[in-house]
Amino acid sequence: MAINNIKMVDGIFVIDDDQILDLPLLLKYIVANDRIAYSRYKKLYNAYNNNYDIYKLPAKPQWKPDNRLSVNFAQYITDTFEGFFIGNPIKVTSDKEDVDEYINRLDAYNDQDDQNAELSTLVSIYGRAYEMYYVNEEGEVEIANLSPMESFIIYNDSIKPRPKYFVRTYTDSNGKRHGTISDAEMVRSFHISDRTWGDDEHYHGFNGVPAVEYVQNDARKGIFENVLPLINAYNKALSEKANDVDYFADAYLKVLGQKLDETAVQYLRESRVINFDGDAQGLVVDFMQKPNGDDTQEHLLDRIERLIFIIAMVANISDENFATSSGIALRYKLLAMTNLAKTKERKFTSGMNRRYRLIFSNPVVQLPKDAWITIKYQFTPNIPNNVAEEASTAQSLAGITSKKTQLSVLSVVDDVNAEIDQINKEMDETQTEYDLQRLSDETNAEDRKGNSTTE
């Protein structure tokens, strides 16, 4: 596939290894990404922010009701899934004490739990998002999240494509567009409006392109992208139903067999009393109504709503039947969403491996470059937890698994390593108290023995 003579493979921009990326070619890549942004990403952004096609339809004639209603399924599906997937922060740990300490410091400095949640939401909306890494003036590694509307990665054209360039664009207060491009060594600025390179060019210090792409799935599709046509159909049906309600509220009064003057019509409208003199035979007085399609509309709305959640594979936790489920029944209701979360978990883990591999490659970190291999991630679905059941499971694992594995099943334990350290500390304190008490008892016993011998 090609856009503006720019090659795309499986949804990513690619470039030949021997091809030079000069400014004219770079601008072609930017134009190609802009076209995708405005043809696809903008629709997904609008849907999440409750700006649907129903508000863009042509206006109806003035004498017809023209309600525009929308139900923001896109935001509900996204936020429900994100609450399930990353509502509990990802536990990032390492067996190496120095690595674990640095991860905790890095995450605290970047407020990484919130950053991860924001990144995951961007990935769910657009199907992909990016993390960019840089060293600030304080010598600290900072992590920034970027949407695909303003950034993209150009990969090399190989069997297993690898990042070759990372491009970020932005618009200043004067409405002029600028950007930066990073390769495996340098960061260079450019001006899109002026079509010129900038003066800023420096080494970034990372061993590779300082950015990582996170994806929702292999197809890079957003979580509600497949059901967007159904959401638009639901909004249209709901709006038409509201129009029908307005139509019936403003129905015309039909009077056949009797000529009414303006005074009589005004009297009927104000008094709401109908009283005719003479023979009423052949007189018809009623409201003009079009056929009632209420049942058909309700069936259509119910079916579309069910299909939206089925195809999106996200549970409708607001459903009254969902709230009464418990135990294994609840897990079956969450099975589709759990499978969806497992797929994203694997993609997110892959992205986080690349994140820490890049960060540890920078000299300011002062850790071995391969330290990222020791990092482990634990994703905990945010579902109602039975702490007593977890405690029983953890207790049954005693003597079978390591203490770390045993504690990892407890949702109340956020940091397994810190919990083990606290347990060891309490055991040392208890042992010290026990030793002091025993020494005191032995000393008292010796004193009593000595006093008895003296007597």
C-alpha cells in the first residue's frame, strides 16, 4: 500500500535502508500521516468525545422535528475496558535491588501509573500510541505520551521491521507547524511551514530511536472502531424515536363534516372542549396520526445495543443482570473482555520491554544495559476481589512456591518485594525481642539461683 508515494506495510510507514530521508521526503511522510489522521484518527477522537455523525447530517425541513441525540458508547466501552485492564496499576519489579530501586524512582519521577493509564487509553482509542524518551536539564529521564495524530515511526523495510526514525510534529501559538525527527543517535528540528531544517541538533544518548510504539492488536484497530457504524445507527434510530414523540405531541386535530371558523378553532385550542350543535351524524373529530412503530424501534435499539457490546467484546457492567452475577458466572460474563485484555497485556509487555531497554541504554541511568531483562510485569484485572479466597490460595501455596509467587496472588499487595522486605524486617524485630526476652529470663534465673545459694 502507498499513500502519496509513501510505502506502508501492515499499517506502518517503511523506508529502504539505503534510502536517504531528506527534508522533501520527510514532508511527504508527514502529509501521508496527516491524511490518515484526518480520515481515520479524527473520527475516533470525535467518537470518544461524543461528536458523532448524527450532528453532521443535513437539517430537516423546518416543519419537521429534528432531534439530534447520541449515546457515547465509544467512551463507555473505552473507559470500562481501561478500568478493567489497568485500573489496578501495573506492578513492575526486578530481582536486582539496584534495578528495582531505579524503577521505583523513575516511575515516581514520571508519575508512571497515571502515564501508563493515559497511554493505554490512547492505544484503545486509536489502536496505537507512542512513548518518547529524553533527558531533561536535571539529568533525569522523562517519558512523554503522544497520539498518532501528531507523531509516527518510520521502520526499515526488513522481515522484522525495526524503528529507524521517530517524527513528532506540533503547532506553535502563531499557527506554524514544527517538528523533530530522531534516529538512533541524533535529534534534529525542522519547520514544516517554512520547509526548512531547524538549528537544534543534538545527541539524545539512547542506544536506538528514543520512542516506542504501543498497539492494541496486530491490526492496530481501536477498541470501538469495529462498532462505530453500529453506534451511528443507534444514534440515528434514537433520534428518530425522539422525533416521533415530538410528532405525536404536536398531532393535528381533524374535524370532518363541520366547517369551523377562526373563532371556533381558537376556542377549541384554548378550552380543549368540543361541543357541536345539531346532528352529529357524519361528523368526525380526532387527531391525525401516522402508524405507530414503537415496538419496531425498541427491538431495533435493543438489538443494536447488544451487538455493540458483543462485537466490541466489552461487558456492559451497567446491565441489571450483570450486577446479580457472582463467582464463576461473573467470570464467564467477563471472559470475552478478559481475552481482549490478555491480548493487550502481551502487546503492552512488549512495549514496556522496549521502554526499559532504551532507558537503561542511556549513560545517565548508570545501570547495566541488559538490566531490563530482569524486569517482571504483573497485570491485575480490576474486578471485585474475594480477599478471603485469595488468602486461602496464598496459604495453600506455602511450601510449594516461592514467597514471592505466594504473595503475588494477593490483590492487597502492591509491591511484592517491599512486602517481603517488611516481612523480613518484622521477623528480625520479633527475633530480636525474643532473644532479649530470653536473655532477660536467663539473667533473672541466674540471679534467683545465686540468691538461693547465698541464703
